[in-house]
Amino acid sequence: MKKILTLLAVATAVTTGSSAAMTGKFYGGLGLGMKKVHAEMGGYTASLGGRASNSDIYDVTSDKFAGQVFLGYRLGVSEMFYAGLEIDANSPYTYKNEADPEVKRNNTEFNEPKIKTGLGFGASLLLGWNVNESSSLFIRLGGEYRKHQISPNLGSAFNGLTHQQRTAKRSYTDFSFVPGVGGTMKMNDTLELSLDYRVNIGNGKKFGTNSTTDFTTKHTDKSHTMMARISYCFKKLG
């Protein structure tokens, strides 16, 4: 977090001599960066004689490429502050066997699990502070919809299930809360550079296997993303 704040402080210290405030304009652009993903996939089995349970957790942390396209609008509230709305589409990612696939607890296990996510579509409210005529800081409060597909590929502890049950893919769409912070720097009247840090906090999903009660799986997903973004301001629309 200290590194992020240092980068934002450097960004706000740089000026380009522009005379226009950073408000009241439509903009759009691209972002590139890295995403650190942390996911957990948990298993649950029930014994034939009752509800004595065993559980297993497949835990993975992985660095992934992050790409984004976005559109937004800023409206000046005063000379110092602005509010804005932004929509974006974010790149998908997949991870497989990036942690020990033989993680075991109480005789349950996953064998080569795979987790795949689709494109993420989000919207955010931005609250910003014009540090000077060419630099600003902002906080982000938003959300994102993203589809997840998980393939537990259950191991030998689940030989009592059919092959179809042990390898069934499960999909769901999750809404994530997305808070964040950032800094923007004007290059000229139409181009801006920015640093954007955000956290995606998903709700996760718990569901069973093909209507049986022998196995239930739960998946949760959380990520931290840092991006450098370049945007073009549409002066005629501002």
C-alpha cells in the first residue's frame, strides 16, 4: 500500500501547464497491468449414516495479466472536487494446478482443479480532488459482474461418485464489490495518464453435484489489480 501511495504522490506532483480543469468531459481508453488473484475451492462430503462431514480447501494465489477498456464522464462539483461515472470491461483469466493439487484434509482431495473466469463488466462512482490544473486523485466505489466456471476434478476420495459427478463443471455469475483509489495526470488537452488500484471482493457460490447430497463445493474469489491507463478526452462532448 505504501508503494501505491508513493506512486500516486509522484503523479500528482507532475504538471503539464494546462489551463483547463479535469472535469466536465467524456473520456475513454485502455488499461494494462497485473492482477493478483486469490481463490479458494472447498469440498464437502456426507457419510451414508448421517452428516459427519469432511472438508477440503484448494487454495491458490496467482499473478495474472489485467486488461481493460473503459468509458466515463466527470462533472465538476466545485473548483477542487468532481464526481464521475465509469463503465468498464475487464479481461478474463484462468488458473489450473497453480497450487498443490494434492491438498488434503480428512481424506478428501481435488485432482487437477481448474478455475476459469469470463469477461468482467463493471460500473463505478468516482469521487475526485483536483490537486492542481493537471493532476487529480480519486476514490472508486463500484461493482463488477463476472462468470466463473469451476472444475474440481475430484480425486480418489470420491470414488463413490460417478465419473460425471467427479468431473462436472459448475458455472455461476457473481457480483463483486470493487473499491479502489487512483491518480490522474493530464498530458495535454485530450490525453491523460492514470494509475488505478482496485480490489474485487466476490460473494462466491456454494452448490451441489448433479442433485446428489454426497458432495457440495464452494468457490470464492478475490483479486487486487494495479493498472496504468491512458485515456482520450472527447472535448466536443464535454
